[in-house]
Amino acid sequence: MGSVLAMSGAPSRVFIARLAGVAVFDPAGDQVGRVRDVVVALRLAPRPPRVLGLVVEVSSRRTVFLPITRVTLIEADAVVFDGRLNVRRFSKRESETLVIAEMLDRTVRFRDDGEAVSVVDVAMEPTRTRDWLISKVAVRRRSGRGLRKRGETIIVDWDAVEGFSVVEHGQAATALIAAFEGMKAADLANIVHELPEKRRAEVALALDDERLADILEELPEDDQVEILGKLGVHRAARVVEAMGPDDAADLLGGLPTEQREQLLTLMEPQGAAPVRRLLTYAENSAGGLMTTDPVIVAPDATVAEALALIRRPDLNPALAAQVYVCRPPTATPTGRYLGTVHFQKLLREPPPTLVAGILDTELEPLRPTMTLEEVAMFLATYNLVAGAVVDENGHLLGAVTIDDVLDHLLPLDWRESLMDAGAEESADPEEEALRGKM
């Protein structure tokens, strides 16, 4: 189904789900962003929808509208446009439909026999007048009929099915999620933020607990609370437990006391314990900012063992910058904190070397009651991306990372501002004309 299309060449079919994440280039060959969706205008049957343009994510997670009339080339791994791009933030209009976000996974029916099928992809084609129309629909059968098998995927003409204009409750999200598989959590969070509330809830229900937890950590608080409320308390407790303890504490700290306690009670005791500890500290203190899961080893660990721990692909880069050495137990709160080994030091030493012999013991650790400003000055003074938090008895409680400090130094609504940036840019006359044309 992957197609290559030169706009001036013969008509070619492009399956839209395959455009998700494809790089967008200007005429000079510089990448300006990636395709996130395709905007269409539904029309009265049997007229096929008209393609209006692409939703492109550019810098700072901003999504903008690229009129289809400005696209000059579509290939399997690249989209090229004529260089004119209005940076005003994209906002979907009432008369418009997003193909990937709203049309995939829909239940539609064959016009001839009423059989219900699920949409897995939609194809667009250019016409002689250079308009683009939705021409084909790839659907998956839910039951076997005749010689056809249950689960079979077939491609049919647009007018062979009906039901795209009907509001569907409980719409699946399998194909939508598959279209963005492999995307970083922060980028997928931006897409989820832009979805209508109904579709946002359906996507959340379809994601597994770990993936949803990663996305929640990147969303504004209002979105977090809204999604959590759609999950049911048992699923919500599992998702919160899958979040980092510091992010979970931030989220639960904004909930009513009764709801917060209900979720903590439903969590596994070992998952709830560090979150409860974090909730005892003031939000803008070192204790409230820290994560309780830094990289910790015993003094008899070797350099090779420490390096293996910081190589974990799921580890926050700031946490991977240093290893904390403590006497057992090595789970927080630990035994006596002995010092820190920076990753550059680990790289310089022979693998069999014991970490106890290469400790940095000159740096005073952070105390849990230190303020946000004191923590920021500490990291800035010593050019650190993370710092150990130790109590008055010498036990390591956790570590504060630079990303958590920045998160709290920025305005409370910085995530919303980042995702909604550019809303005040001037309108594009060509875009207005295209999107006003039905």
C-alpha cells in the first residue's frame, strides 16, 4: 500500500495511516516537521470527502495546518511542500474530520447487506482538477460470510460503506494507536491532548497501563485528571502505580483527599509506599521534587555493574548521569549514604574496579526540606543534572533531577502553553479559502 506520488505525475493512491510520523521537507530539503494527521471534509453520500490538508507537528510540539494544495510530493518516507507554511496553531473546525484520530477504528456497514466492519485505513487520491478525495476504505470483517473469513481485511470503494457521520460511542482505538507506535511519550501526549474528549477517553482505555502512565506524565494536569476519571478506580490505581513515584505524587496531590486515598489503597503496598512518603513533603521542596528510584548500588559493586544499570533504555538520562552508593538496604530509604559516582568517572575506570574506591564524597547532599530555589542554585553551582537527597540520619531518600526542577520553575500552565502555542498567529487567506470550500 505504500505509494510514491509526484503531484504532477499520474494519479496515485496514498493510504493515510501510513503517513503518520512521515517527515515533512521544504524545497531546500530541510525537515520542518512530521505528519500527524490528515484533515478532510465529509460530504453528503455518495460524494467522497475532500482532503483539505495535513496536520504537521513542527518545533515545540506545535501542530499547524498544511493545505494539500501546497504539497508537491508524497513518498513512503517523505512529504515535500512548496515552502509556504503558516505557523498558526491548527484548530479543527466543526465541519472537519481528522482521518487518523477520528475515522480509524470506526464501525461502518456495507451498503448492500448491512454487515458491520471496522475501518483500519483510508486512502486518498488526486483528481484531474488537483483536488484530493478519499477514494478507498480498508476494513476488517468482524464475522465470516460466504467464502470470506472473520478478521479478513479488504479494500472497498468509499461509497460501498456508510456510517462515518454517525456518532459512535465506545469506538475502538487499535488502528490509531498502531499508526503512532514507537512515538515518544511526549509526542504522543501532544496528540492525545489535541483529541476530542470522547476520543481521548477511548485512546486511554485502549492503551496498556505502562504506555498510558508514560503519556500521563507528559500531559497537563487537567488532562491527567480527566483521563483518570474515565478509567474506573481499579484501572486508575494500576496506571498511577505504573507512573514514576514523583509524577504519581504530583498527580495525586491535586486530587480530593477521598479520591487520593482510595487510589492509594487500591495500589500494591510496595508501589503506594514511596508515593505516600513523597506526599508528606511540601510540593516545592527537595523532598517533594525527588524521585525515589535513582540508581543505587552497594559499595562492593563494580564499575561494570554500575554501568550496566545506567544503560537501561527506560532510565531518565538525568538519573543515568550518576550512581549513588549506599550501604544495604539499597532501596530508598537506604542504609547509610556513602557518596556519588558520576558516569564520566565510571567510563574512565577499569570494569572490575569497586565503586567504593572512586566516590565523590566532597559534595554535600540535598536535604528534603530545602526549597525549590535552593535546589536550583545547588545544581547550577556544581553543574549537576541531579542531586542526592539525604535525611538527617544519613539515609538516601531519593534524587532530584534537573527536569523536575525546571518543571516546577516554569509557569504552572507551561505544558498547556507549549501545546497550544501559536494560537494568535494571523490567518492564511489560501488556507481559509480551502477550508471554507465544501
